[in-house]
Amino acid sequence: MPTTRETTDRSAVRTLLRLWPYVRPVRARVFTAAFVAVVASCTGLVIPLVLKWMVDGPVADRDPAGVWLGALYLLLLGIAEAVLFGIRRWLVARPLSHVEAEMRAGLYRRLQRLPVAFHDRWASGQLLSRATTDLMLLRMFLAFPLTFLLVNGVTILVGLVIMLLQDWVLGLVILGPAVPVMWTCVVFERRYARVARRAQDQIGDLTTVVEESVLGIRVIKGFGRHRSQARAFRELSGRLRGTELRKARLLATIWAVIVTLPEVAIGAALVLGVLRVADGELSAGTLVAFLSTALALRWPVDSIGFLLAMSQEAATATERYFEVMDELPEDQLDGDGGGGPRPQARDAAHRAAAPGLRFENVSFRYPDAPPGSPPLLTAVDLHIRPGESMALVGATGSGKTTLTALVPRLHEVTSGRITLNGVDITAMSREELRGRVAVAFEEPTLFSAGVGENVLMGARDAAGKPELDRALAIAQADFAHALPQGTDTRVGEQGLSLSGGQRQRLALARAVVGRPEFLVLDDPLSALDVHTEAAVEAALRRVLADTTALIVAHRPSTVLLADRVALLSGGRIAAVGTHQELLRENAEYAHLMSGEQEDSR
């Protein structure tokens, strides 16, 4: 996963402006809500003016009717303010929930389109925290701080104008703390941004630990590692707690400054105002209105620290969100940026090439490999003829799985090319390519869905029960019919409610259900018992007779499924021939096969 970033690349404002394309469709309601909130807030500032009229008028003249009329005005103003704020909330609730849903859907779509290399680098917990916690912070920011930074700013400005018009001397006293408060806000914003980013990254790390502990609960219990996992969780939790306390201390500091200095200014204005009233320089009603206005501005001023903190958290959440969204999807990693073939691929596609599946001078190095490190695969040349099945054999770590991942373009070749029936695979769209090539991985992944749904994911077109039953029969997965709800039975997360062999058979059924033209199997029988393996092999032979297949094999029984065998050694194809030929002529192959036989006993 990318390392935690302690500083932001841009200002919070520039970062938050990236949300505009998502807000634009609902801008009318958002702007209307902001306007309504400004009107509601300014309505509250009329109340001190009514109090001035009441003190200098009906109260001074001992007019009870005027006092009751003033009370009515105050009641109506209070009701109007409450109704307007209620309308603001109603205006923004639905559209901002829609914005959050659209951003979450966009993130999910982007994750589906990003290359495998991206997912190899990123921890799933980090991605999950971006799709949940970060987007929740963004919705809260759009609903509250975004509006009230504007509303409170306008309220403070209007309130100061009112106070200066009532008495400019007292107004200057109230303005005294403005400079130290603004300086504190600038320092706070810079420091809080770093701490907020650190906290959100640590939440992602903590999410990863929880997710891995849940998925790996059998391993944890089997090896009695619950204490070490709990210790790791406590350490991460303690680190996050320390960061959150650091955030709390920063927020307490700015609140202390923002609250204390204005309160001191109000106290000074009160003392000075009382003295001026006593000297006859100021009316009592003006002093009451002035102080009431100053007190009405306490919340807008006090909330600055809170709103700035939420804005900084939203800025870091936006930054984390776009770290994923800015990654190029698979179809833009090609030369033309649109998912089509690269120019060299289009030219290569027209060159003469043999039918079937062919690797031509293929080399591969992982994108994040250290500079200068040797490629994992070097100048691989291999031709699998139409209708032929080829077993791929090699020592552990020789690159067999990586080579098979190049066929459906889960990884891109570093150099060379791969052709299907003479057409460079980069000259096809990935959708077309993956419609022609089916894959069964060594580690079978099942989803929290029904057995039938998991298997039929391998069918390109609408497939029904006959195709499902056929695939289950080929994979010797008829046990699915005996499950409580038959093929509608949900297999649970990762399919862990099934045995390893059952999961592998369902993954194999998923690979063959669509009757693929090309089949890539990564050690598909490793988890099967001897009797089931023999039955699956017999059924697979019928399937392999009608398709072109590349099979990663570790056991002689799997090798015997293939027409020919390729030995991968040192990143190259060292030998190709039948099983018997390689046993006689290649010592490395004979050693691998004898080792497998010994391991199987």
C-alpha cells in the first residue's frame, strides 16, 4: 500500500473543489439551502434591534401594550428562524445522500476496472475505509460545514456592521481579537491537516487487521494466535487513539483561543458601555442591542474551530478518495487511452501468426519491481495448437501462475506478444478477450451468493439450469444439489462453509460453464482426493477435446491430462514434449515429477 502521507499536496480549498462535479447536479438545492440559512441567521440578528426599540421605547415609557407587541415580534422572529433552518435541512438531506451514493458507486466501478497490480499494492482495509468512513465525512461536510462556513461568515460580517453602526467605539473593542483569532486559525489548519490525514490512514490500517482476522479466523484459531492478533489490534488501536487525542488537543487549543478572546472583548465592551450609559453618552437600549448582537455572534465565532476541523477532515477524505479515482483503469493503460489496441499491437495483429494460443518472445517484470532486477519471465516462446492441451510444469516460484495471468491480461506483458488464433490479445478489447478465455485459479474465490450464481458467473450469455448442471457434472460438483437449498444455497463469505476440494470444484465448474474457446487452469485439482481427482480428470478430458487449454500442473496425474508438456525454468521455456519424452530426456523435469510423486505418498 502507498505509504502514509503526512502532508497534503494542495490547499484544502483546492482539494475540496474537486467535489464540484459531484455537487453540480444538485447545486440548485444546495445554493437555495445556503441562501435560506443566511436569511435565517440574519433574521436572528433582528432580535437585538427589537430589544433596543423595546428598552428605549415601551420599557422607558412604561407602556405595557408596547412591551407585549415587542414580545410578539420576538416570538414571530424566533419561529421564522426555526422554520427557515428546518427548510434548509429538508433541502439538502436527499440530494447530498444522492451525492454520497454516486461517489460510492463511482469508487466501486473504478475499483472493478483497476488493474490487478493496483490491488496487489493496496490493502483492502484502506480501500474499504475510503468507501465508508471517508465518504461519510464528505457527506457531513457538504451538509453542515460547507454551508455554515458561508452562513457564519455572513452572519459575523452583518453583525459587526450592525454593532459598528450602533456604536463604533464599542465595535472596535469587539474587533480587537480578530487578528490573533485569524492567526490561530491559519496555524491550526496546517497542523490539523497532517494529524487528520494520519488518523484516516490509521483507520484504514485498523480496518485491514479486522478484515483479515475475520477472514482468517480458522488459521488464527487453528494456531492459537488470537493473543498475538489481539495484541496487534491493540497496538494499532492505541496508535489511532494517540492520533485522535492529538486532534482533540489541537481542537481544544483553537477553541480556547476562539472562545476566550471574544469573551474578554465582550466583557470589556460591557464595562465600557455601562460607564458610557452612566455618563449619558449611550442609551440603555443601544447597549442592550449591542451586547445582544455580540452574544448572538458567539456561536458563529465559537464554531469556527469545529467547522475548520471538519473541513480539514473532509479535505483529507477527498484527497484519499481521489488517490484511488486518479489511478488509471486497465483500458487507459494502453497507448491510446481508450481501451483499444496500441498502435504496435494493431500492426502486430496483421502479421502472420499460427492459430491457437501462442507466446512470442514474451518477457515480464512486475511494475513495482526494484529497478535493475531481472524480469520474472524472459523470451518465452510457446505454441499451443488449436484443440491441444498443454501442461505447464516448473519449480515453485518459476513464474507459472504469472505466465497464465498474462493470457486474460490480468498483467500486461513487458515485451513480446501473445496471440489467440493469430490475433494479438492487445488488439482485442478486454471484454472480448475475457469472453474467449476462461480461467480457474489455484486459490478458488467464491462470493457470498448462491452456488448457482457463483458458477454462472463464468457464462457470458444468459445461461440456465442445463448449463449449470453440465458444468457441475464436469467438475464432479454434484454435491451442490444435496445442499439445503440445492444450487440456491448461499456458500458464505469466501465460500468457507465448503471444503477446499468443494470450492475448487465449483471454481472449475465456473471456468467450463461458458464452453470457452481457450481455457487456462492453474493447478485445478490440487485440493481433490484421489477418487474425486480421477472422476474430474475423466470429465475434463471430454472438455479439453473441444478447447485449447493451458494447465499449470504440479502432479503427474494432472500432467497426463495434457497432450504435451512445457517445462518453465529460469524464466524461460526449457523444454517441450510429451510427458514420457521429457521424463526420458530432461533431468530437471524427471526430478520435478519424482519429487511430486514422493510428496504425494
